[in-house]
Amino acid sequence: MVQGENHWRTNGGLPAVRDFTPADISLLIAVGSQVASAVERSVLYDETRQAYENLRRTQEQLLHSEKLAAVGQLISGVAHELNNPSPPSWGTANC
């Protein structure tokens, strides 16, 4: 503040107020910019965390599906052997 300048004014019986200086305005703009940036990063963090959680859940479901498919193939092979037994091949060799 320049010496001798009075930026304070009375407001009809209310507490004294002062006008914003250019430095005050610059500071408020800088703080507002930082707050906006922090809010944006927070939103991006939440979106990233949600996407990661969805990916993790999808991977778990895929792994479960693959396990069930493997068990199904195993059971299918066992059922096929029970329904269509292979004749024993040992003991038929001519030596």
C-alpha cells in the first residue's frame, strides 16, 4: 500500500471495509486457480479409482469364468470316457 493512501472506508455504521487492491485480486485469482486445480485432480482421482475397481472386478469375473470352463472341460472328458470306454491297449502287443 502506498503511504498516505487510505483504502479503508466506512459503510454506514457497519464495520469498516476496504477496497481490494490489485495485489489482493491477483492473490485471489491465484488461490482460486489452485482450488480449481485441486478439485479437478480430486475428480480425476475418483474416476481413476473407480475405473481400477471396475477392472479388478472384471478380472476376477474372467478368472472365475476360466476356472469354470476348465472344470467343465474336465467333467466333459470324464463323462465321455465313462460313456465310451476305450478298450485296453495293453496286453495286445505281440512280442
